Amino acid sequence: MCRIICRIIFLPFKLLSYILGKLFGFIPPIKKNMSGLEFESYIQLLLKKLGYKKVHLTNIQDYGIDILAYKKKKLYGFQCKFYSSHVGVSSVQQVVGASKYYECDCLVVVTNNTFTTQAKTLATSNDVELWDGEYLNKLRRYANGKSLFRRKEKGVFNHPYLEILTQLLDEPLINVESIQKYMKVSDDKADYLLDDFEFLDLVSEADAYGMREKLYQNKEELIEILKRRNN
């Protein structure tokens, strides 16, 4: 009963996240103080952005699987664990035990943290995928790259970062202040953009002073990199 009430309470926030995600293609980083239900909803949204179909949360008695989703005609069962410590073998055991009930083709345990060595060993022997926090962050960046604004129209290449990255061509080195010179964004958003540029192989890692080198020399080279990462 408590879980049903929580889902009703969080429904408006879930709808807002969905709308913003559709409009801007932006999934924020995982919060440090998420509840278990919020984490499940977060993964549900991420899976939809990654192309999974019929993504839905299971009932209160989930039998060890929190989310069911289809991809390439295969049914995936996801066990979500928002932990402050390593995830152990019990989570793998739960999802394996639930697979027969739901008749899943593929099983995944997802966490914001990491997995113990024992959990990894058991997962390997049972064909269970493990998505840790680092991998989730990579998936989030990939999903964000699938924005509605990233598409080709009438031969024109559009990308949400193209304008700002073109403006940065005039900067010898870039940092948070460089971003804010051309965009009115917070320090956190500027940091996020720089990290995303690094993920796209457009800038180097930050040095001790927070400065980064551009890995593209002109607009043509920039577009070529963005096109290559967009495929």
C-alpha cells in the first residue's frame, strides 16, 4: 500500500521528467539522495531513451524484478539497487529466481554503486548483466546524445552543441568561464557540458587548473567528429 501511495505522489515528477526529456533530450545525473522508487523511475526513463519498448515497473510483489522491457523482441528483467555500498550476490540471486516467473530472455542488475567480486562471479555463471554506476553514466550520456534536436534536415547537420563548440574555436583553452562567456549557465551545467565534450572526444581532460585543449581545429572537423559520434 505504501509503495502505491509513493508512486502516486511521484507521478507528477515522473511526467515532468518525461516532458523535459522529450523536449531537450536531457537526463540529469543520478542524485545522491534518491529513494529506491525514484531510482526505478530514473532507470525506466533511461531505458526508454535507449530504445527499449514497453518499459514498465512491475507490481508491488515484484518477485525480484523491478522493471520489464523489450528490445529486439527479447524480454529484459531489471533489478534496481540504489545502494550506498557494494551490491552483493543476493541481488543476482533475486533476479535469477524471478526470471522463470516472468519468463525473461535477459537479466540485468542495475546499481548506482559497484558490485562485489562474488556478485560478478555469480552473474557471469548465470548470464546476468551488471550495470554499475560508471556504466550507467555512460549510458546516460549516450541517451542524451539522442536528443530530438540531433537530426539531419534537408542536408543540414544539427546538433545541440554545434553552436557553442563553434564559438569556442576562438578560445585557445577552455574551462567553465569559457562556456559561461557564450552561455548563461550555472557552474554545474558548464562542468557537465565540459565533461560531455570530453566524452565526445572534443576536448582533452582538465589539467590542474581546470583548463582543456580543443581536439578540433575548425568547424568542418568539429562537424565530422559530431557526425561520427552521432552514428
